[in-house]
Amino acid sequence: MSASLQLPSLLSPLPGNHSRPVFRSTTRLVRCSTDRQRLFNRIAPVYDNLNDLLSLGQHRIWKRMAVSWSGAKEGDSVLDVCCGSGDLAFLLSEKVGPTGKVFGLDFSEEQLFIASSRQHLQSKLCYKNIKWIQGNALDLPFPESSFDAVTIGYGLRNVVDRQKALLELYRVLKPGSKVSVLDFNKSTNPFSTSIQEWMIDYIVVPVADSYGLANEYRYLKSSIKEFLTGEELEKLASEAGFSNAKHFEIGGGLMGNLVAVR
């Protein structure tokens, strides 16, 4: 891996287990939504528990599928954008092994703090290869053609400029490498849509309310409505320069995964 990917100035060395790590922002122009950033900071403490409860643990299967589709392999340098509390980054770390490098980037300092804390509790040697960076998905702090694989889980739907985000993902990928984009599926099937909306209204929001986060999770329905269908995602990826863009419906059509090649 080139020295430019060591990024010594982006992330301060992690202190002992009883100290809070300091994440230095790499954004030059703040284009992300401040409201969304605050939202993800608020839900960070219970984010993992809610994911398990609301998906009955199925999100772990979907995330493994997303990482598998990325094509990450032993010794690769990989990036997880909108990494949240680190689920995809940890899975990528297992794929690339101790000789590989994983960078997890997110705009939420609270999510990164939890990801770093989880990393300290892990015993697998490969997890030592992960570096956490606070940054902007619309202005990635990496040179062109830096990574062998890139993932983004439940992040593209939340960025303020999806085309710009895809252009950035394309830019930092090496030619011939893949991006894997996991998110809620915006179905064109009215029946699937009604099931998805019912689950949000009568399962997701009530469960979130028990944590005092009902308002924070009500945004899901509107964010999915404003998202893109699988066909629209394929088109947007192609416009960003990707080839062989293919969207797969998973989780009974509730989730979707876009796979595209630079």
C-alpha cells in the first residue's frame, strides 16, 4: 500500500481503554447535512441493539453478503464509507486479513467512538488493521485509485448528493475493483412497499420509542420514499462511470444491494 494511505495526520493514536479517542475531521467543505449528522450521533449508543432487534439478526447476513459482493480478498486495501459502528469494516477486516488494510469513514464522531471501542474488545489479529476516520462521503480524503474494494451500508440513502457520492467512490477505487452498496430497497411493487411501511410504522418506530428514539426512526419511511429504485441506482452508477452495475433485492425485497465495477 502506498504511503499516502497511511494517513498519519487524519487519526490520532488511540489512547488506553479508559480514554476517548480523538477523531480529526478530514472534511474541507462541509456538504453533509448537519441534522443527519446529529441524528446519527444521537442514535449511536443503541444503534447495534436496535439493528439486532428490528431485523431479528438478519442484518448480519445482509452485511456478509454485501462484503462478499465487494470482492475484497487477502492483502487488499479496502474502504467502508458511512461505516457507523463498524459492522462492515470488521467483516472486511476478516476478508483482507492481517496483511490487508481497512479504513472506516463516517461523519458521526459518536459512531466512530463506538466502532473504536468495539475494536479494542476484539481479539482477532486482523482487527488491528482497521483505522477510523471522521470524514465526508462527498469529499473522501484519499487519492485516486486507492482501494481494491469499497462498501457503503445504509449510507447512500442518507447523503445529500448521491451522484457526487458515487463519483467519489468511483474515484478512489482501483480500475477493475467493485463497490458494494447495501441499503433499504425502494420496491416498485406496491405490496412490498406496503409491507415495508407497515413494519416501519408498527414495529420499527414503536421499538425505537422504547429507547426514546421514535422521532429519530420515523425518518426511515420518508428517506426510503425519497431514495432510488434498483433500476435508478443502476443508472446513476453507470452515469458515475461504473460498469456492470447490478442491483439485487435481498431480505424478501426489503433490502437491496448495488454492485458495480470501476
